[in-house]
Amino acid sequence: MLALDKPAGISVMGERHDTDLVRLAAALGEELFPVHRIDKVTSGLILFARELRFHGDLTRQFARRTVDKCYLALTRTRGLPAAGIIDLPLSVGRKNRVRIAANRADILAEPAGDALCWTVRSGAAFDHVRVYPSVTTFVRVWEGGEFTLLAATPVSGRRHQIRVHLAWIGHPIDGDPLFDRAATGRALLHSWRLALDVGGQRRRLEAPPGDDFWTPTAGLLPGSLTAELPALVPWGGDVAPGAQEGRG
């Protein structure tokens, strides 16, 4: 298995007119087999099998949802709750665009224990297209100025899931070209953590975001936050006590 910390702006595979990670590896004499995907605009952890005989076991773990995944996302918004559950079905519309399989007016936000849960009103999900049940959970790690930092987990792992879910509840990821046509920088979404079974043991992988992820929050972000992130967000997704202190 090979774990890479992918920069934003390069695809995992399948680019017709540009370079992707699989082609770069092939040019250097190594064949890589992607175990899962992250979007071109997303940075962070991506896994490959280095031999085809190991590929099936790794992909099955993702298909069975036994892999723990956590992303960091920065929105240029405020007002999100300390914890949230976005239980909104997805569909694919014109020009292969992923969207919520319902009208915005039919999205409800209701308390669910200590979290706020977004769902679609009963009977309001589209029935004229294929619908994919999709759930994203998140915890709010920090907010300051006009920004909010989330640790988000795509429970169901659909294409563009975190990006579409956050945008449709009114908190799009900053710099996301899916929802901001004027975006010229990188989308502030980072594949931060993965945990899976390797050789009979649970292996935890973590890739801290690069400086380009934090650039828009310059002067706002507490200097110690990046170093404290692993302690603030324990494996499993709950925010540690005190994580919200000192927010701007």
C-alpha cells in the first residue's frame, strides 16, 4: 500500500488532457492501483495498492464503510452548530452535476441529540432520477473572522458529497469551483485522516494540511491551532473539551 499526500489541483487518475498521479507513477516505472478517489481540487491522503493482488481487500473496506475518514473543511461563513448531521440524498443532474435530490424548500434542520440534523421533508425526495442516500457528519473545530473550520466525515462516501452537502445547507467550502465561478485559488477541503485494517492491525494515517490551506485565515487562526488539531479532534470525530475556546 502507498499513501500519498496529494496537492490540490492534480487528479488521481483519468485526466484526458493533463497529468494525474497514476500517469506520473507510470512515467517513473511504477504501476499504482487507486483504492479510492478524492477530487482534483481536494488535497490530502489518497491510497494506492502497489500490487493488484492487494487491491481487492483495500477497496472492499471502503465499499463496506469500515474505513474511518475525516476531512478538514474551511467555509467563509459563520453560524454552524458545534456538531451536525447532513442526511440529504444526492442525485446526478444535467452536465453530470451532483446535487441534492430534492428542492431547497424541502430541506429541514432539526435537533438530533447534541447535533443539528438536516433532512429532506418526508415524501419530498425526487422520484424521477436515481437517488443515492448520503450522510455527512461534522464537528465545528474553530471559527474566527468570517471563517469556520470543520472536521467532516463522509459516512456514505459519494462523489462530491461533502462539497454538495455543505453548499446546500448554506455553508459552501471556500474556493470551491462547483459553487463559486469566480474561484481562482484552491478549494479549502483536505483529506486529513484515514484508518483501515492492514495485515490484521488497524492502521491510522494522518496528513496535516499544507500552508496553502491556511493562507486565507492569516491573522485570524490561533498560532497553536494547527499543532493542536490532532488532540482537538480525537479519532472518531468528537471535538475535545475546550476546542471552541478563543474563537474569533
